[in-house]
Amino acid sequence: MKKIGTICLFEISRIFKKPQSYMLMFAMPLLFTLLFGSLFGSEESTKIKLAIVDQDQSEMSQTFVNLLKENETFKLKQQTMAEAEKLVEEKSIPGMILLGKGFESQIINEKEPVVMFKHGPEFTSSMVVSEIIGNGLSKIMIEAKGAELWSKYSGGAGDELFEKISSEVEATHSSIEKVIVTKSLEQSRMSNMSERAAGFTVMFVMMVIMISTGAILEAKNNGVWSRLLTTPTSKTELMVGYLFAFFIIGWLQFAVLMISSSILFDVDWGRLDGIFLLVSATLLCVIGLGLLIASYSKTVEQQSALGNIIIVSTCMLGGVYWPLEIVPSFMQKIADFVPQTWAMKGFTEISARGGNIVDITMPVLVLLAFAIVFLSIGINRVRSNA
């Protein structure tokens, strides 16, 4: 046990003696979290910003404008035609919605009014916008038809009845209380800053572990590994000492980043028992991956280059840089074969939904399965090549 502890302490001190290690382990993850967390930050900033032009200026057209403004997908600003066209041309906004003259009369005459949605070819959410516009038109036309029938049987003014129906529908809609059901009433959703903090912590821990596992390759190439085996130290003790050192280095980095992000970005990481289990499973998986790559590499430089390519690409697939919900469905399916995906699912369960150890059983088991495969292959190759 003393030999294992000596090897472990030597590797830990070796990592922390390098000034660049502090930059990679602590400064870069916090910087990336700040940049990406601010970039995709608030919910308001993710709304589609569009201009809307009402050339009809009627009661029904204004009701339709207000209806669209209430939609959480949009951030609409009413503009004149010239202003809206200029904004679209300058690409300050992706598109504009135009209500032409005769909007109200067309609805009264039971004709579907023409609502134009102008946008550039690069705007990828046009189908979503068009669908929302269509749903809004259907709602207005149903209310107008209801007002017409009411007026026919009651003798009331159609415009007044339309306004009354619209206001009553709006009052009914407003009375519906939205409740997000979570395991903890204090935590309803994972903020973007929290998600980015978890993601970049995982990514930079992977990078540091990749550098750390390269120490085994360096020791073998320099003959240090062979000289250590001439001492009473066995291969098993040597391997366990290295692996334990990597595990402690990873945990130290995780702990510092979790505390720092909690203070700087107000990130709530959730229950400590769940975090301990999830982080430990993640570290075992990452160490196994690093060892596996090292076992197939000839030099430390080759291992570092190959490892960084694998880390960055799998982090992109695993939802570290952006939420998985925004990528195509086939990429979401591929992401299930990436360890980072399951680590992020676990952090989301604990941080956003207030989950406990039971709730992260599946992510932890999957991460441990990855770890067993990676470690088994990596350790066997390292020991056989020693």
C-alpha cells in the first residue's frame, strides 16, 4: 500500500508542478463556461426576433398581432414596412411578418387572409414560424365565425361580440396555471449556465486525464517503467498507483470547478451524494478511455493529438457545447454511444430535477459499463506491453 501511495503522490505532484496545468484545469473551463453560458444565456435571448407590419390597422389585425406577441417562440416588434424591410435586408432580424390591407374584411367574408412571412434562405426555423402563424389565423377565424353566429341570433354588433369572445378566450387562457413537475420544488430546470458549467468541466477533466495517462506511455518510453519493475514493486501495484493518482487529480479538478462555478455563476450542482457517485463513475470512464488511447499510441505526442480529437468530437456529440435537443434525431441516437451524453444526463437529473442516487442509476451504470470496457482493454494492453 505504501508503494501505491508513493507512486500516486509522485504523479499528483508532477502534474501540479507545471504552471500550464492550472490554466488547463481551472482557468479554461471557467472561461469557456462564461463565454458559452452568456452566448446562449437567457431564455429571452433564444427567442426568434422578427418584425411585424400591420397595414390593415383593424381590430382583428391588432388582435392577431397581440396573439403572436404572446407566443413564447417570438420576440416581435411592430414596425413600418420600410423599417422592417431595412432590418431584414441588413440581416439585423431573420424575417418579417406582413398583414396586408383587407385582413379584417377577408375574415368577415370567410376568406382566409393572406399573411406573408418574408425571410432569408439561411433562416432554418421558417417552418416553425409558418405553423404558428397558421394556428393563429385559425383561432382568429373561429372567433370571427363565432361572433357572426352570436350576432345573427342575438342582434348584437359583430365587432363588439368578436372583442368579447377574444377577451373571454384570453381570460380563460390566462387562468391556466403552468406547473413544472420536478422531484424538487426548488429546482425546475437546468439553466444554460449550469449546463455549460457541467459540460465544460467534463471536457477539461477529460483533457487533463488524457495528459495524465500519457505519463504511463512516457514512463515506458523513457525506461522508467522497466526500472520500477526491477524494484519490489509489482505490475499491479504500479498500475494501481497510477490509476489512483489519475482518479485523485480528476476529483481535485472537479471539486475546484464545482466550487468556483457555484460562487461565480450561481450554479447549483444538486445533492452531494449523487454528485459523488456520478463524478466517480465519470472519472473511471475517462481514465479508462485515456488508458485505452495510450495503449494504442507510440508516443506521448501521438496520444495527446489523438486524445484531443476524440474528446472534442465526442463532446460535440454529447451535448457539452450545446443542448442535444437542437441537433437532428439521428445525431441524438449516435450520442447514446458517447460517455459525455450519459454524464450530462446525470448532471441534468441531479441539478435541474433535484434527483437523488436512484434517479441517476441508468447514467451511472452506463458510465461504469464504458469504464469496464475501456479499463479492461487498456490495462491488459499496458501490462502485456510492459
